[in-house]
Amino acid sequence: MNRVHGNELRVEGLTMAYAPGGAPVLDGLDLTVPAGALAAVLGPSGCGKTTLLRIVAGFLRPSAGTVRVGERLLSGPGTQLAPERRRVGIVPQEGALFPHLSVARNIAFGLTGHDRAARGRRVDEMLELVGLSGYGARMPHELSGGQQQRVALARALAPEPAVVLLDEPFNALDASLRTGVRADVRAALSATGATAVLVTHDQQEALSTADLVAVVRDGRTAQCGTPQDVYRYPADPWVARFVGDAVLVPGTVADGTADTPLGRVPLASPPAGLRAGTVLLRPEQLALGAEPDADGVPGTVLDVRFHGHDAVVSVAVQGLDAPVEVRTPTPVGVRPGAAVGLRVTGSATLHR
């Protein structure tokens, strides 16, 4: 299958207000998605995620800023390409298949300019790509939710778009289906080489699916990076809390480490000139020990929440107003009221 090269998506200074003089939904948002990459745009409700997608698709005209794919200007001063001229495919929530058309005719819908034989070959290619070979004659109501999402993706990819936009496409799926459908969607996008943007409010979905994660806050990109970097080295405490559980404690800096109520913690790239601040750790960086005096800082277990694959243990520590959360795979024998020791593993980040 042919790959599409040179389709970097570049959004610069994007601003959008729905009413003249009103508060902007987007306020100078920047985002660059390398060609062939899948970027997840993550943020709370109302932060501008869907507005960003609608502008890239051409359904809305921004108040300011530019949208480019490769060297093509899609939106900017004096330019607003119509949606059908942008080579942008869209996978909406819940698939939104045409109920009166078969699976094959849904996929072929955007293949204008192809003769019947070429359309048939392309439809067969797309069905094979999304793991639905032989399903062309079925009607949408005969498919499961996960199969409908695969068909919606095939329909979006069939015209060989430069960019594919996915607007929270897994929301309607049962939790048991989501992981498999996400993996299938990622594999199909990778096979075609299309640049893709996934809008979601699900942190785990963003971290596990995307090559890049852009966290949006108040209409701007608060941080953009690999899932590992955004999780491990968040830009600030707000981002830290938004992309996962966080342990935030006060600390003072000395020789590349921070003195905290959890003991002395090594710092990853301590900010220059910052002598005190908030130290960020993740719950899995805290290790529980049965001997309070020998296994680190002493604490008292307040609560244990079992999640199957692991457990979260709340521990009260002297010098901290709130308990710390410890994620551990083996909470055997840990009960509320037990005295434990806490030890920090790995390095932390320091924030103002």
C-alpha cells in the first residue's frame, strides 16, 4: 500500500472565539505533528479540542493563526480551503455510518473520480486493512460497535487523505473492546502512513495509543511530547495531575537532590536558580516496606484500594498534610493501621 510522505501538520497561533469580543476557545494554540505520526490531543472538557479538529477539517474559520499540511496552507490570512479540498479524513464519534448503505458502499462513498473496478479494489484493500475482509455486503446495523468503528476508519482512509482526524472514536465502546480496537486503529494508520490527530479526554488512551501527546489547557498547548516525557517530566503540577496520579510534596534543593518529607530524592534536571518548590513523583515510584525504621520514612496505612493488576495504598507521613498514594503490585499483608516504611525509587522533577 502506498505511504503518504511529507504530510506534517503544523498549527501555529490558532485563535478562535465564537462570538465577537467573546472569550476565545482557542488562544494562540500551537501544534506540530510529524508526517506519519499519531498525536493525541488531551484536555478537559471545554479546552478547545473539538474546535481544533473542526478548524483543521475546514468546518470552522479561525479568528487568527494558520493551519498547514506539508507546504499547503489550509487556513490563514486570506486563505480558507473548503473541506473537500483539504485531503482530510474524519472518524467521528460512534462511527456515524450511513445506515442505508452497505459496508462496501460506506467505504466507497468518498472515492469520487474512480471507476467501478478501482473503487472495488480500494474497498477490498480497506476491508483487509481493518480486518473485515468479506464484510462488504453487510449493513451497519449487522456490525458490532467495534466493527462499525473499523468501517468508519476504512471510509476515512479510502481516499488516501494527508491527515486523519479522530474525534473521541472509542467513547461508545465497552471497556472490554476499547483496547483491541485502539490497537487495530493504530496499526491501520501506521500501515497507510497517514498523519493522524486523536482527540480524547482519556489519559490512558492518549498515553497508550499515540506517538505524541499534546495536553491542552485554556485553549493553548500546555505541553507536547512523547507519552513517556509528558508522563515522566510534566511541564507543571497541573499537567502532572491531568495525565496521571501524582505525589506532590514540598522540597528544598541541595546538590542535585531535594530534601522532602519522604527523604532525600534525586532530581532530574533541576531548574537553574530554584532552591525550593514542589517535588513531583508518581505513585509507582514509592516502595512499601514492612519495617518502618529500616525501610525508609515511617508511615501509617490509611486505606488499601485493590484494582486487580495492582493496588493503591494511602499512607500518612509525618510532615505532610495529605496522605501519599503508593501504587504497588503486591499489597499482601498491608492493612489499614499498619506501620510501614516508604522509600523513593528513581528521580523526581521539581516545579515552582
